[in-house]
Amino acid sequence: MTGRRRIGITLTLALAVLGAACAGGAAARTGPGTAALPRAAEPATSPPLTATPVGTVVAAGPLAEGVAVDPTTGTVAVGQLRGADLYDESGHHLATVQLPSAPRHVALAAPGGPFLVPAEASSEVGFVDEPSGSVTALVPTGRMPHDLVESGGTVFVGNEHDSTMTVIRQDRVVATVPVAEQPGGLTVTGGDIAVVSVRARRLQLFDATTLHQVATVGIRGGPSHVAAYGTELFVVDTGGTHIRVFDTVPRLHLVGSVSVPRSPLGIAVDETRRRLWITCTATSRLVELALDRPLPRIVGQWPTVRQPNTLALDPRTDTVLVVGAHPGALEIVHAVDR
């Protein structure tokens, strides 16, 4: 590993600054109601494959999980047990990234990099140069950093084991924000950060500048991850068979639900083509939905590698990238493959 470890200074925002944190927020983490919350939904364990995965399949590192792609360079980052691997979109291996522990998600900070790779067990996020794979910074977070997003040069990291969101600017921690119990998925919608807390079963919006909570709503089922398109938010019901559709205008509210194959987990939006992509772990399927209003509709399904927990897409080339955790594979699905 190259680069140097940078220790940020954590500024914990007071609850008074955040306003009322909502039921299932900071108070719920320490109050008597915490034990009464249902456990978070887990993805279904994929059975042995019965169909050949579509596209090109490349062997990835052990327990591969988490994927991001840089559309400007075509570089793909795939999380694995020892950190991550970098590939091009043909599946050619470019570099290996060494980190203290494994991620379950990977993100892109900006066109041209760096990639952001959480080292979950060691509670850090690595900033990874492309295509060299060198780690230019290793920034401390809360316990078990899971999903993360970038907005306006600021990185937001959801920490599952202490129910906080770490805010990073210029490789340094500038704030730690309490969120509802066990944050899972994060995305950017307008000027807000949307956080799905999987144990609290709650969707929260935080102003990306002030870090104040601006809206919150409960979610039925077993939510895990979220994607955004315009004012709409799409939350996968990993514990069931639905995509929950929310709109932030005129206020945060549920629009409706779309039935999909069981245990959806990975999710990404192609804004250029108005498409929503998900992976379903119970059947090892890649599902394409058209972003119609008021609700998306399924327009295609394809077989994937086993345990397709994560996916990413390159809108420039119309390529979908799926990572299967068992035995560890990167599936590259170009438009021609579909």
C-alpha cells in the first residue's frame, strides 16, 4: 500500500443542531426501544446456478462484493477480501488494492478518481488512485462503514455499527451525524443525502450542506439500499419482493411499490436511458426497469453470476457490471449481450 494514513478530526454534531432526530434515530440507539427493533433483512442465499450468466464473466478475488466504474476512463473497481481489484471493461486486470479489511460497497469520488473503498472491519475508507491502485489516503470513520456517496466534493459514509454518518472533505473528517438504527444504503437526491436505515426501517433526508435532517418516513418490509432519479427515490425491499418508490416533492412520501423477483439488493440508475437496474439474490437475476411514472415497469431479465449482491453501470457504454460473492466473479454485460 502506498500513500499515508491521515487521521481526521471528528466533529460530532449535537442533536440540538440536527433538530429532532426522529424515532429510531440517536435516541433509539441508546434507549430501551432498541432491543425491540426487528433485525435487518439479509439478502437471500443464491442457490446453485441453473442458467449461464449473460455477458463476460471474470474470476474476481475471494468474497468479491462492491463495484464502481469510472465512465471517463472505463476503470472498474471490485471489492474483495484483501481490499479491491481494478479492471477495464473488457475484464483485463489492472491493479490490486491492499487495504486492512474488505468492503461491501465501492464508490467513485469524481470522474478520473479516486475510488472510495471502505475497509469495514477496521473502520476506515481508502481513497484509491486509478489505474495504479495506490491508496493515497486512509480516513477513519465510525464503526463498520458500509455504503457511501459523494456530493459537491464531500463524501458521506454510513456506519452500520454505531448508526452514524461520517462526513469527509479533503480526506479529513469534518462531522459525524447521528442517523437511524443501522444505516445501509445512501444516495444523493438534489441537495440532500438520502439514508436508508435497515434496522429502523426508515428513510431520512439530510441537507448536504447544513447536515440537518429535513425529512423522514418509515419503510415497510426489509429495506436495504436506495437509488435516485430526479426527485424520486427507489428503495429495494431485500426482505421481500418489491421496489418502494418515494418522491421528495412536495414532501417526502411513498408513491407505490413495484413487484420484482425475490430479495432485490443491488441497485443503480441510468439517467441517460431512464433505466433502473437491480439484482435479485434469490434467483441470481439482473432486472431492467423502465423509469415510467408513476411507477417503473420491468422490461427485461437476465441470469447472473451466483450471489449478485452488487452492481454498477457505465452510462457512456451502456454496460452493466455485476459482482457475485460466491465464488467471486465480475460479470460484464454490454448492451450487445442483452
